[in-house]
Amino acid sequence: MVDFINTMDPTVASIVGAVIKLLVWVAPIIILVKLVEKKEPLKFLGLRENLSKGFGWATWVSFALVIFFIMANLLFSQTEINLNLGLHTWLNTVILVGITEEIVFRGFILRKLMQQFTFWKANSITALLFLTIHFPIWFHHELFERPGILFTFIQVFIIGFIFGLIYRKSNSLWSVIIIHSVYNLGVSIFI
């Protein structure tokens, strides 16, 4: 399947990848919420609740992230800023990853785990699962062979944990969707 997509026109491949991502990640969650939980998916996942509070959190945390990326680049890496991201990165890394991963991890998994465990334990488990979902792409890009992989593990776990805290504080999935997307944009531009 991957070879077939790689032979496509890049624009078509980006769109096909986006559709597959939505079908694999979001559709099962919506079906589970609707059929098993017997709830309205947008409300259950936190996509209809506290919109202004969610966007408020997203605004100030996103602003802090932008400042962080700029300062980290100026002080440490001093790499050229890559603004030529292309459709695939914009669609599949910046926009959809924030939506799909947050619907699965904070909107569904964290919410379900909080029914069984304290928030802190549920958030830790969710952050650990969030970390492990990145393993296939890291294997694909041979990141496990790099010396800084342990730092990357810790960083992604902490980010997942912080996303859970923000979701809890804002009670809106939009806050972490936007923040996740801004984070991925920063990584794409500065690294």
C-alpha cells in the first residue's frame, strides 16, 4: 500500500494519506463513542464544550510555543527556518496529526481511563501510549540508532502529559488539537 501511494502524484498522495489517517484514527473512535458509549461523539470527545476557554488556552500556549521555538533556534541550533513545507507536511503533519492524535489520546483514551483511575494515573498511561504510537515512524526514520533517542522519549512523554493537563484545565479538546498542531509546525519549520 505504501509503495502504491509513493508512486502517486504528490498532491494526490497527500490527500489519500489524509483520508486514510481519518479513516484509521478518527472513524473507529466515532463509531465506538456512538455504538458502545451511546453518546454524541462531538460532545463526548470535548469538541463542543468550552470553546472559548479552549481557544483561550490554545492562544496563549501556542504563543509561548512560538517564542520557545524561536529562542531555542537562536540560542542553540541556529538552523535555517524551513518555510517550504509542502502540502503533505501541512495537511498530514501539521493539521491532521493534531486532530487525529488528540481525538484518540485525550478525547477518548484519557477520558475512558479517568473512569477507572485518578487523573494523574490516567494521564500518565495516556502519555505513555502517546509515546509508543511514535515508535513506528521513528523506526522508519532510523531514529532508534541515534544517541539522543532517550531524550526524545522523555520529551514526547512530557509533551503528552502536558497535553493531558491542558485538556483537563480547558475541558476542551480544541485547546490541545491547536497546541499539538502548532508544536508540529514548530518542529517542521525549525528542525
